[in-house]
Amino acid sequence: MTPVDIITSKQVSDIKQIVKQDDIQVPLIAVYCGSKVGNAPIYRETAYELGKALVEANYGLVYGGAVIGCMGAVADGVIEHGGVTVGVIPEFMLGREVAHKDLTRLHLTDTMHTRKALMAEYASAFITLPGGLGTLEEIMEVATWRQLYQHEKPMVILNVNGFYDRLIEHLHFTVEQGFMKQEDMDRLIVCDNVEHAISLLKPIVHMPDNMDVNRI
């Protein structure tokens, strides 16, 4: 794995071209999750299990690029089972979120905004595991983009250990109070386990017919 030049916010308009030039052999699933492992073993265990399951379903991973926390666990699950991993991390965070050394590809960016834009462009779908403020911000942002018709990609909340019960309850309340449409709530698919999440993606996420799988 060799980091490429730092991708800047000025290049965001060319992100489709950047990603197109980096063709890979499987669809990538963006996984949002914590840079910590939480207080219960199930969080890290599920992150690793998800990474393994992605490979078994012929998917790859695009994520925040770190070796720590649940982020590192999901990457390990992919890497240790021979899968494709693309990491995207801002240069200024390299001291805080140590980059994983065994990724297929690592992109460095100038800002968090550029990081999120690149991940979203790579992704064929989004899965959210437990995490902190950054994780919440990421899934809410892609849900907002879907609400504004900026993408039509599946969005899955993996509600491990009931972690997102209160968030889901609040979103239902938001609908009841007239600040959100039910159809936008329905687009956030809630699953309780990895097997269910993968089974929902299989019928709708696959390699585009025009993808040149011989270019890496």
C-alpha cells in the first residue's frame, strides 16, 4: 500500500474521475463506525464479522482508513479474508487515527469534507455500525443527500446491541412532528445482525456491467 498525493477540496468536482481511474474488482461498501471499540466486546466482534461477511459476499470496503477501534476491526475482517480495502483519511488526522498499513489503497485528503465526498463516491452502499459523533454525522449526512436526491444508494443502520434504539425512536418522533417524511425514514434500513444486512444488499448491489475488472 502506497499513499497517493493528497486529494484537496479543489479536486472535489473531479472526484468521479479520480475514482474511475482507480477501478477495482468488487463493489465497495462504505462502513461508518467508531475509532473506539466501546465498552462491550460485541461492538468490535461485529465490526470484524462484518468485514469477513463483506468478502464472502464479494464486496470490498471503503472506510476511514484507521487501524484503531471498530474502524480497524472491520478492516482486519476484510484484510484477513483476502478482501479489498480502500482507506480515506485526512492528513491532519494521521497523528490521531493511525492509518492501517495493510490496505489495498490509501487516499490522503486535506479535509474531512473531502474525505467524506471521496468515500461516498466510491461507495455502492452505506452501512453504519456503532460509533460517536463522527459516525452519527456521516450517516445523517448521506441520509440528507438521499433526501435531496443526490444519490440512490442503500443505507443500512446495523443496530448492534440496540445501540441505535434511541436514535431510531427520535427519527420516528421527527416524522410525527412533521420535520421529516416517512419515505425518508423508510430509506434508512435497520438491521440487528450482519447476516441480515448483507442479505439485503445482495439483490441490489453488484458490479456494474461496464466495469473493467481487469484494471486495478
